[in-house]
Amino acid sequence: INLAALLGPAACSRGVNPCADIGNALVENINSREPLLRRAAMQALGQVRYPNAVQALSDQLSYRQRGLDALAALEGLAAIGHSTSVSIFESLLTSSNADMRRLAVEGLARAGTKEVLPTLQQMGQTERSNGVLLALHYANVKLGTGDTSLQQLVAALGNASQRPLALGYLLDLSVSMAPALSESLKDQSADVRRLTADVLGFSRNTNILPALETATKANYDVGSRRTT
């Protein structure tokens, strides 16, 4: 299933049928008696972003309501970000579970629901979970209102505990935000520069090649001076 999640996006980019074959096979495992299997299937459906799984995932979330299975169902829905799931995401913004709140914010961002921006901005004034706050920054950028939020996501790369989440958000934003992200190749932190370069590679945006070449030369020169 993990392999299907990795290969799924590539298969979907080549046409509808391969995506449907993978997606339908994953949907069949949602009702497995093996907890790890059904959770992996729900999470993988999100990674594949298979829209035909929305109803099945919604049913699982409604049935489970809480716990690891409900979280896996919501993770799948949030990654797909379908417009029909917006009401589910909105209802979970006030959940007592921080992961539920974070995934609800992600889902609204991917659904392109700009109407919720005032609600999300108000939410950010009282939110205490670092994960949810990062998700709110991601939503700001995804919905087109977040130059400062992009900088906050980049800054989180320097924090080991926040890095995996921030990296995932930046990879998702890389295609649309590559030019703005290239500015972080000048960051004082070597870790931030390195991870930013990795993210930019996934953007496949040839316009940022000059920035990468400049950063390569600058970092090579610094390394040479230190060796000397």
C-alpha cells in the first residue's frame, strides 16, 4: 500500500485508468479487519488524491468519529481536499484533538475555500498547537494571502520537531511558489538552504535554475574558504 501511494501520483499523471485501478484497489481495503491495513489504505487514498474515495472516507470518519481510524480517514479527506468535504472540515476546526484541527485546516486549504480565511485567521489568534499553526500558515499561502506565512514555513525547517510537517507543506507549495522560495537559498542556516534546494528541485521550475546556480557557487566558495 505504501508503494501504491508513492507510485499513484505518477500513474494518475499518465491518465485516468491507472489512477482508478490503484484507487479502487485501495478503497477495497478500507473495510479490512486489520487496523494497520485499513488505516494505511485511507492514508494512501489521500496521497493518491483519488476523488472517488471521498464518500467512502467520509463514511469511515462518520462511523469511527474518533481514534486512529477516524484520524486516518480525515487525513485521506484532507489530502484530497474535495469541495464536498468542506462542511466536514469546518465542523472539525473546533475539535479538541489538535491533529483533527490541523487536518481540517489542510483540507480547507486544498479545497481552495477562500471564504474561510477570516475564520482561519481568527483561529490563529488563540491556537496553541505548533502543528496547527503551521497548517494555518500553509493555508494562508495556499489561499493566496501569505508572504509572511511562507517565511514562517521556511523558518520551521530549522526546527527538528516541526521540520517534517513544514517540509510537506513546502513541497506541496513548491510548484506555485518556487520563485519566492528561491530567496531562502540565502538563509543563514545551512539546513534551511539545503532543504530549500531539495524542495525547489521538486518544483521542476526551470526559472529558478539561475538562483540554484548562484547558491551552488556561494556555498562552494564558503566551503573552500573553510577548508583553506
